[in-house]
Amino acid sequence: MKNKLVGIIFGLPSKDNEEIIIHSIAVLAEYWRRGIGSMLLKKLIQECQKQGFTRISVGAAEGVEKFYLKNEFKVCYLRVEIASKFEKAFEEKFKGKISQKIKRKNFVTFYIKVNTLNEKLRNKIKREFSPEKVIFILERKI
Ligand SMILES: CC(C)(COP(=O)(O)OP(=O)(O)OC[C@H]1O[C@@H](n2cnc3c(N)ncnc32)[C@H](O)[C@@H]1OP(=O)(O)O)[C@@H](O)C(=O)NCCC(=O)NCCS
């Protein structure tokens, strides 16, 4: 804006090259709610389309999901990162709902299929499993 940098957006192709993952988007706080974030998103999407991508996704920071919903993204997973000691209990609780599981040294990441911004579920998981991170993954066809 008038030679001042007020926002950035950055995305990269996923490992399988199936989609673009947004790694960061930020607008200076004093410029929030003026459509700049949406404009950055639109520009990134146009660039992705030019390069032949048909989907874009993001792991939304907590509280920012509504920005993506407003920009035609759909909620598709809840990604939960928990300590390995909770792995079995978590699997038992979400039997049949787990889409993917990734094991790391002392942590396990689960993807649970969801289609709404289910805050009740997020809070329940926070209470029961003390997750390192629990965030919604949103996608948009482009
Ligand atoms: C998220 C962010 C980039 C949005 O930028 P922005 O320029 O304010 O976005 P827009 O003005 O285009 O917002 C479009 C719509 O999204 C929704 N929205 C945006 N920010 C919102 C918020 N904090 N809470 C709820 N809804 C929000 C609103 O519906 C808004 O439309 P409206 O103002 O007409 O109601 C900005 O808030 C930001 O930089 N946040 C800090 C960094 C961050 O959390 N990045 C996200 C990482 S996943």
C-alpha cells in the first residue's frame, strides 16, 4: 500500500504435488478487515491455477478459521498431535474416524475427518489428551 509492505502470503506444493499448502499469511494488524488477506489469497490462487494445481489447503491457526470459511474453504480434517503414550486411547476413542496417522519419535499425529468447525470436539480433545497441537485443516478446490 503506497510502497509499504503490509501483507505476505506463502505457499508450497505438497510432497505428492497434489495441492498447494499455505504455510503463512499475515497482514499488519492495523490493516486487518480491509480485504487485504482475501486479496493475497486470491492472487496466490490465481498463480496456483496458472501452474495447474486444482486444490489449496491450510492448517488454520486457532481463531483464523472463519477467514478461510469466508474465502470458500471447507473444513475437512482435525489434525491432532499428541504424545505417544495417548496413542492407543486416542485410536480407541476415534475408531473408524481416523483418516491418517503419522508416527514421530515421541508424538503421533492423527487426522480425523470432520466437515464443520467442531469447537466442542476440539475442546474435548484438549481436555482429554493434552495435545501439543489441535488444528483444523481446510481445503478449497480451485
Ligand atoms: C488472517 C489475516 C491474514 C486476515 O487478514 P485480513 O486482511 O484482515 O482479512 P480480510 O479483511 O480479507 O477478511 C475477510 C473476512 O474474513 C473474516 N475474518 C478475517 N479476520 C477474522 C478474524 N480475526 N475473526 C473472524 N473473522 C475474520 C471476516 O469475515 C472478513 O470479512 P469482514 O471483515 O467483511 O467481516 C490477518 O488477520 C492476520 O494477519 N492474522 C495474523 C496472522 C495469522 O494468524 N495468519 C493465519 C495463519 S493460518
